[in-house]
Amino acid sequence: MSPRVLVTDGTARAVVAACRGLGRAGYLPSVTAAHHPAAAQWSRYCKRRFSTPDPRHDPEYFIDRLEQILVQEPHELLLASSDAALLAVSEHRERIDRHTATGLPVHDAVERALDKDEIGRAAEAVGLAPPRSVRCDGVDELPAAIAETGLPVVIKPGRSFEPAAARYSRLIVVRELDDAILAEAAASVQAPLIVQQFVDGPIVSVGGVSAGGRLRALAVSRYLRTWPPGAGNAAASETIDPPAVIRDRVEALVQTLGWDGIFEVELVDIGDRLAVLDFNPRPYGSMTLAIRAGANLPAIWADSVLGRDADYVEARAGTRYRWEDAELLHLAWQLRHGHVRSAAAVLRPRRHVVHAHLELADPGPFVARMLRVGRVAAGRVRRGARSAED
């Protein structure tokens, strides 16, 4: 019998990649989702579909539902695929571990992997120190921290997900300091805050799997375009051969954090060295690129949790990734700002490209994503119309 894997957060493009990667390796993925349509649930590789509460808003009810699913339909593995789900599963592991394997390290390691202060200290210890950063315990400390760091800066949360606020905080790039910027930060970023020097350098993504304190797989790529431009997620990227220094220092970083599982490290080239920008201890947005380039991270993770030993794997260079809706938004932004050459780069066809959702052999996730984008856009139009009437 092929092992069954329960994967959470089916609306995320990372879960589309996980579902496809697991299915192609002979696993039987089931997918949970709090919102619909959920792209991963429309994949031909998804064998069962389950609805759950959103782990951001009601983590205990989310765990209740996971436990109910696992009792009624046993699965050998559970893959928590968002920060909120990861935190909930880790905090309630005594309930989940009775029914399935999660492969999670101890809870303290999960906490460290979600805390940007801890990540920064670990990165500094292994030679990947973040750009100059100052921690603020409140918005009132921002002006002094920005003055100490020097403009431009990025204001980021101490955690990407804050359970108390039940939300994900976003990054804010500050190029000029005024009251409007401080108000935006107060509304958008949950304290504690990190004020970090903004570095306009090449971004490198290092995805992988760590198990038993060693790397089982690595996929290194460089960002070609981001959304939003300048300080966002990868809209387009390409795999590269991993320099030995990256491999060695990333392995030291995950060992220092005590992390076991799928991960992504985002690095920026600041001229004389590489610096950590973020650490994602879960499936990540562009993970489909690693899979297409020969490093099937979700399957390698599943094998490692089940005790199946295998050789170390690295993704091959020269494979490209495009996130469809982010590319369209990037194109529109470049045209609106008169950057014709940059816009043309988005439109230029490329070989050996994998997309976040679009795949001819598995069209369902792309259809579901377009329906969801259309539904969100229609909702914004309706809200705008009501505001105009008021």
C-alpha cells in the first residue's frame, strides 16, 4: 500500500507543488483547506479533500478537525504547510502524534525557526548574518531605529505569523520617513518589529530537506523578478549550481536552529558576503522549481520521516519558474512606470519553465486559481461600489 499523506493549506501554491511531488513519487496525498476553491484540491494527484477551520483564527478547532480526519481516515504522515498550521500542530503534537507522523523537531526548535531574532542570531553564528537590523518593541521606537539603521529600510514583523493577531504581517519598504509611513507600519506590522537595512542586491533562494541534523536535498535558485518589485516573493527564478559555501553554511544554519524538515532560506548578496533575509520552515512558494529540477523535496521529506535512507540530492541548474498571477502584476507595474525593456523581459518566452499552477498534465490547480483570483477581484469591485455609494 502506498503511504497516505495529509497536507494542510490547500489554497497555497506550495501545496500544489507538494501534492504533485508526493503523487509522482508514489505517495497518496490528501489536502485540507479552509477556503475554496483550493488549488491543490483540484490536482489530479489529490486523492481526498477535507475542509478545516483556518488555523490562523481557531487553532484548537483546526486541531480538533485534523484529529477527526486522522481517526476516520488514517494517514501515515501529516505535512503542516503554513506557519499557522505548523505552530498549531507543534503545540498540540501530543494529540496528533497518536495518529500520524509529522517529522517535526522539538517544539523549541519550531519556535526558533519562526522567530526572526533567533534566525538572525543563528545566521550570524554561521557566517550569514542578516543586513544591519534593530529590534523595536513598539511603533514609537521606529524613528530612532530607522535613524540608527539608515534609509532605506525594511520594516518586518518579529514573526511572519502572529497568533495573538491571527494574521500574517507584511513587509514595508521605507525610503522616506513620514507620519504616513509610521501609520502604515502600525496598521500592518505586529510588534515586535525588525527594522533592517534594505539591500538592493541579488536574491538567492535555498530550499532543502534536513533530517537527523544533515541535509538530504538542496535546491538553489536566483530571483529574476519579484512581486512586489524590489521586496517581494519570487515571480520568476532560475536554479543555479549551489556554491559549496552556501551548502555548508545553510547546513550549519539548520543545525544551529535544530530544524528538521522542508525549509527555505532567502539570502541577499550584499557585495562581500551573503546575508540571511528569511527562513521558512515549511513548503515554500517556488518549491515546484526544485521538484522539476530533480530535487523532489516533499517526497524526500516523506522518505526521511518514514526512515527510508537515500543519497543526497541537488537540483540541476538551468530550470526556470514563473508564478503566473505575480508575473502579470509585475508586467502591469513595469508598463505603468514606463519600463518597457523590463516589461519585455516578462513577455519573453523561455524554455525549461515550470509554473506555480499551470501544467498541461494537471490543469485543475490553474483553473481553481483563476476562479479564486476572479472571486477576490469581484469582491473588491463590489466593496468599492458600496463605498462609492456611501
